[in-house]
Amino acid sequence: MQRRFTYLSVLSVLIMLTACASAPTRFYTLSSPAKSATISMTPVEPVYIDMAAVNVPDRLARPQIVIRSDDARVDILEQDRWSAPLNAELRDALAGGLANRLNAIDVSRSGRPASAPVYRINVELRGLDAVRGSQVNAQFGWTITRSDSGKRAICRLSLLEPVVGVGIDTVVQGMQRAVDHAADAMAKNIAALRDGQADACSH
């Protein structure tokens, strides 16, 4: 009887280990598929940006996707991860969004003509609460400074994006839409600064 109990116990452990080992890890991105430019700038020429590292809350500074399960608890999803830690994923998504909208070139990864102004962008993700089947609540703050004039835009943006369905895919899509809206607002800020306006928040 004891041998049978031991055998069954070992078998149960092996089954659990096999199930854990076979659970796939899924990787997600905050970058949306490329869209046509939404901000018109005349003449059409490259815009040079310097996108600094994005500051994110400590609880979100990890590759795992974090969602809120109730008012007092969050879940860290080991099998659902960003393709890079969230701060890097968010920086790349915003820089890519500005590239699509403004023909922007990130000078932190390439050069620029000496005479061209650079728009230095510092972004803080102040909060990101995502709930399955409910909504994504995101708060951004940023400063954009034009290098040659010192003119700047200091802005904040709060967003609520609906989440339909309980799958993690729909949560990520809500986060992508929030990042898209932030990129839209930043692009409008840069366009206004290019026209000589200061404190040019569009929201």
C-alpha cells in the first residue's frame, strides 16, 4: 500500500512538472502596426527627436505583463510578457509612433545635420491599470523641448480604453490604443513647437 502511494505521488509530481514545462510563454508588443501619417507638416522633411528612457512605476518595470485583479491586488503574468522590459517597450512604441506620424528620426540611435533642431522628449508613465473585460486606465506625462529655441511643451494625458473580452490579447490591444493616443498628442506638440508655439499641449 505504501509503495503504491509513493508511486502515485511521484507520478502526480511528474505530471505537474510536465504541465508546467509545456506551458508556452507568449510575447507581446506595445507597437501598433504602421499607419499613414496623421500629422501634416510642411515642408515634408525629417524631424529629429531624442527620446529618453521612459520612467515607469516600479511595479511595472519588468518584462511580465501586470494586470489588476481587484482594488487591492495585481497579477504578474509569467506566461504573458512584453518583448522587452516595459520601459524599453514603451520607448520604442512611442518613438515608432512619432516616426510614422512625423517622419521622425531618433538621434539617440543615428546622426543628424548640425543645423537641424532636435526635439528632446522625456516621458513618464504615471500609471497603467489594466483589468480583463473592463478597461485600461493609463496616465502619461511628458516634456518636449526644442533644442535651438528652448521652447517646450509640458503635458499630461489620462486615458480610458475599453477592454472587451477576458483574453490577454484584448488587454494588450487596449494598451496599444492608449500608447497610440499618447503618440498622437506628442506629434501635435512637436508640430506646434515647430511652428514656434510654446506650452503647446493639444489635450
